[in-house]
Amino acid sequence: MSHDPARPPVPASQAGSALAPPSVGALAASRVALAAVPSRATETTHEYLAFEVSGDRMALPLAAVKEILKLAPITPVPRAGREVLGILSVRGRITTVICLRAKLGLPEPEPGSRSARILLVDRGAEILGLRVDAVTEVLRLRTSEIEP
């Protein structure tokens, strides 16, 4: 079935009356509804670094992640909480390293993982290291694609 370019397409809601053109009210309502939806071209895009922790996919704003490091020797800190793996010297700056698995109450990671990384995250007054199981990708998401 070909479409006559002189006639507007018939909305699915009027499929039963395929020969009748849509009413002026229906066209006006559809234009108003379309105007309320933000244009993909004008919608803000946000970038996130996606990573895995115990099989769960998570993400942080890319701007907050200053660096991604391979696992390096971490110096334990006596009497620190279970989630604190220890401290790490990064170019002469001491950084606390947190295990996200422990922080979230998940099982301990397997030792010797080749994909595990430490994300250096800017927390304003300090840089914090987060041990994750793997870094997967950078996501570019529009505001409408992000759940609160």
C-alpha cells in the first residue's frame, strides 16, 4: 500500500477509519505532545565510566574519575574498617583504597584477578581509590535515559 504525500499519515488510533483524515483537534494534540518531549539534539549528554563489582554493572560520572590504575601493592592500615584495603602512593600522594565489594557487603574478590582496577576518584578535599573488578566502558547518556 503506497502513501499519498498530499494526505497526512493516519495515526494508529484511527486505523479503523483509514480513509478519514485525522481531525484538527487530534493533530493539535499530537503537536502539543511532541513539543513536550525534549529533542534528542538539544538534550544534555552525560558521560559515565562503567565498571563491574561482583557481577553488577555500576557507573560513576566520568569527570569524577581522575585515573584508572592496575592493581598495585597496597599497604594495609591497622585497625581500619573491613572495606579499607589500605593506602597506596600515587606519584608521592597517599591515597586510601576502598574495596567496593566489602563496602556493599558482597563476597571478597578472588585474589590475582587480571581485570581488577583501582579508580582514583576526586572527592573534593581528597582523592579516593576504589577497587573494582573490571572497567568496561564509557557511557554517553542523555538526561532522559538516566533513572533517578
